[in-house]
Amino acid sequence: MAEKPYRDLNTYYRQIFGKKTAKISLNGGFTCPNRDGTLGTGGCIFCSAGGSGDFAESPALSIPEQIHAGKAQTAKKWEDPAYIAYFQAFTNTYAPVERLRKKYSQALAQPGIQGLSIATRPDCLGEDVLALLEELSQKTHLWIELGLQTAKEETAMLIRRGYPRETFVTAVRELHQRNIPVVAHVILGLPGETETDVLSTIDFLNSLPVSGVKLHLLHILEGTELAQWYRKGLVVPLTQEEYIHLVCHCIARLRPDIVIHRLTGDGDRNSLLAPSWSLNKRNVLNEIHHRLRTEGITQGMDIASAPRT
């Protein structure tokens, strides 16, 4: 297979583990300050009932049972991969430290689990949590995934993210000081955002010690506030052409050392209202790669010179 014109996740994992790597999505039974009344009760406007963990295993199962079920699924595709336990649903550092320690330890104790990836919010990383994460990072491969979505404060308020940009900066720095890699989540197609806004978010990430990024398409899911906006005509989803254009420009703008963990996200087909073209993920990825190849786009070729935040 030809080398990709960006720092891709598969190659990155092979450099670490020496073989194909699979992430098992887990639901640790946590909630979110944007749902339990601390900051709000409805979550971000795009957040589904699963709290971004629609593809995680059932929370009715224990962590060992979820991992067993996840392995059974990946066994259909790959033989003997390295496994990463991915705490995906809701905010996975939003609980007392001893409860967190128990969940993470249960995952790491399972055969074949060689690392942890923990999705959380930058405002849910107190000193005690950071100390636990630093301890874990000395025992296993650890990644912390932070949902930035956008660097534009006005958009962040519109989507009810619930924290200012500076909180993200502080969290990234604290984790970096502990040698814990950060993967930032960015959503393309947020209401009112222009291409300039999206590229400004990439510039913002370039200025920080971020090691990875996930680029997501804004999915409009049934049961979210965004779905109500969509039905009222207040939000228009990106076309496939618009999304591919944005992704390619993000890649060209992104610092070359940052690993691209995702080029588009998955929407639950049972609740997806729009855009329907996103259901054919393989086609979307093929079109992105075709555009990169035919236009000679490589990661970092258009990087903006910006001061580090």
C-alpha cells in the first residue's frame, strides 16, 4: 500500500505495537457535567443519548465483559491485533479517582490490552485525576482524547460546550508536562462556521503540544437539539464535496508531526437524520485520498506561521 500523504494512525500504531491495532469502545457508566446539572442537563447540541459512545459496548456489561464482546467483534476482521481499551462514552474522568482507578485497572488486567485511550473534557482533569493518569502512563500506553470541537469561542457557546478555550490550553499543557499524549477532537460543519474558522482551529492546535487529531463531520442525530434546529431549517449539513474540501485543507494546514486519528466520524444509521451521504464511509475516505493524491496535498504543506499559545 502506498504511503499516505499524512501521518496516519495505522502506521503510528504499527510503530508502537508492531502490528495491527484495534480499539475496543467501552462504556464505563460515567456521566457528564453538561448533563448532570453541574453545567447543564441537555449536553452539547449535537450529543446523542449515548454521549458520543453510540458504538461502545453495553454499560450493562462489566468492563471485562465489554472487552470480551469487543474482541469477538474484531476477531471477525483481524487475527491477533494489539488492543487498546477506549473509554468512549460520556466523560471518562468525571468520577471519584478510586472509581476511575478501578475501571481502568479492570481494563488493563484483560489479556491482550496494551493501552488505554480515555475520552474526556478538559475541565474534568483535577490534580488527583492528573496524578492517576500520570501513574497509568508509566505502566501502559495512554492517550487522552479531548473534545475541543472548535477554537472559536462564539461557536463553543452556541453548541454549549461549557468551557472556555483557555481551559483546553491548560489541560493540554498539564498533560504534556506529564508526557501524556493528547488527541483533540474537531467537528467540521458546525453552525455558522466558515472555512476560515475551521482553519483557525487547526492553527490553534498547531500552537499547542497536541500529538493527535480526530476530524469529525457534524452528524445530525435524532433526539438532539441539533435535530430540532435542522427541522426548522436553522442548520444546513455539509455536502460531501464541501466536507472533502475542508478535510484536505485541514490536512495541508496541520503540523506534520500530529497523527491524524480520524478523517471522518460514524453516525448511528438508526438515528442519523443528515447528511445521508456520510453512511457510505468507505466512499468518503476513498474520495479524500483521491483528492489528496490528484492535487498533491501533503500534511503541513500550507502550515501557517503562528505564535505558540
